Amino acid sequence: MKNKNFIHHIIDNDNQDGKYDGRVYTRFPPEPNGYLHIGHAKAICLNFSIAEEYNGKCNLRFDDTNPIAEEKEYVESIKKDIRWLGFDWKDRIFFASDYFDDMYRYAISLINNNLAYVCDLTNEEIKDTRGTLTTFGKESPFRNRSIDENLKLFQDMKDGKFMNGEKTLRAKIDMSNANMLMRDPVIYRVLNKTHHRTADKWNIYPMYDWAHGQCDYIEQISHSLCSLEFKPHRDLYEWFLDSLPSGSQKLKIRPKQREFARLNLSYTIMSKRKLSKLVENSIVSGWDDPRMPTISGLRRRGYTPASIRNFVEKVGIAKRENIIDVSLLEFCAREDLNKTA
């Protein structure tokens, strides 16, 4: 086994305690709304390598919950990049859309247990009533709708009877919670948009926080490894798992979210949203332009899979954010090419 990091120590302790019967199941969950960049390489290497080192499994699961930005082209590019880096998901390729029916059923259970309600507030109004770090949020005037009314309205949302953004389904948690993400977060929004896999079956789509834990649970992921910005989301992840319908508790593994520092590279844009602007505005020739920090762009620039994997290994897995100098990435490329070119 390579040099151990804190993730290894967590898994070692879990195995020692007999947790998950010694199984290590991870997943890499990209959103198919663009090409993968060098930052994603860290998550790919971590999830696939951890599973391999512990004789476990790593799923490739596409988080396709936003049909506005997703395309089949991105799905194929992600699969190509992962294979090029030297990893194989075998037959374990999944999509969040595979579980839309399950997630909808779980949402119905929340409503029946008075843990969710249909809200008429707009996105801006929801933000305005959420409060701040020093002030409590304000409850929605629609928070105390009856269960029957919520069930009917949620069905109407699913049936496409409302315009985009007209209604949302929100979890009923606590508007005074210190964690602002726990202040009645949106679970579903109305989005009358054709999906690249489910076509026009759905007029509502789950939010990431709702889909994340439910997909992990359905796939029986043991160690859900996320970058550090998702640490505040862990409370919500746990709340959703606690709220699963009783009939779903028969599954053995309850996932646990763990966070690691994302890869930040000096002089390099690491935001997929900003990179997409470069493509949309024709500043570059495409996602695989050699000037782009995407994995496909690095491939065209002459980087090798071994050099990128070696770079990720040298960077290591930490709990604190830092910025890695791009010269280390260039050094890893030269080091590998000196042996093979």
C-alpha cells in the first residue's frame, strides 16, 4: 500500500471495529455538465485507488440531476478521461436518474411524516428568509400546509402543472439551526426540461443534497469521499439518511461522508463554470484545447497518465486547503517523459 493518509486511517479503524464487514465501497460522482479538469483527477485517483487497495469497489455514478446543463458528450468525455488515467469501473456505471423513482418515493415518505412541504416562495424569497449567520431564518407561510395538501401539490408538480420555479418541495427541519443549510432546504424544484436519459418523464428534479445521500445509500457506499466544501453539508446528509422510510432501513450499509481538501493549482482556473465560459465565448477552441486545465486538454498538451497520477500522489490527501504550485505538475511530466520519451 502507498503512503497512508487520514482516509486510510479512517478505513483501518472501521475495519478493526468490524464496520461494514470490512467492505470498502466508494464512488466517483461527476456532474455531466462539462469536461473533467485536473482537480477532478485527485478525486478519481483517491476513490478508485482506495477501493483497489482494500479489495473493494468503486462506482462511477453520474450526478445527472440538472438537465439544463447536461449532455451525452460530457458523459462520454468523462468515461474516456477516467479510462485514460488508468482506472476501470467495470460494470459499475450508474446515474442518479436510475434512482429518480426511489428518490420520489422517499420524498413522499417525508411528506407523510410531516418532514417536507410544498413552498410557493421564489428562489429569491427563500434566500431572503433564510437569515444570516447571526440571525435566525423566517418560516415560510406555507410551512404548515396539511399533509394531504402537500401530497396533492407535489403530485401536481410531478405532473407538470406548474411553471419552472413556481413551487419547490422543502425539508421541514429548523429555521433557527446554526447551519444555514439545515434551514428548510429545497429538495425538489419544478423544471419542465427534457432529460438526456429519462426524456420527458419528469417535470421535477432532485437537488444535489437530496440525491447525494440517497444514491450513496441505494448503492450501499461505505465511504462517501467529498471535497472540503461539502463539510457543512454533512449534517444535512445525515438528516436525510435518518429520514429514510422504515422499509428502506433493511439495507446493511449506512454511508458516511468524509471530506478532503480539493486540489487548487496556482495560476490555474479550477471552476468548471468559468471554464465553460471560455468555451461558450470561443476564447478557446473547446474543452480539450491544450491551454485548458482539463484532463483532455492536458492529454493534448503531452501529459501522460502516469505523470498526472504521480502528481496527485505527491500532492497527497489533506484536511486543509492549500495551493499547489503548477511547477510540481510540470516536474512530474518531465520526470515521466525522461523515462519514456
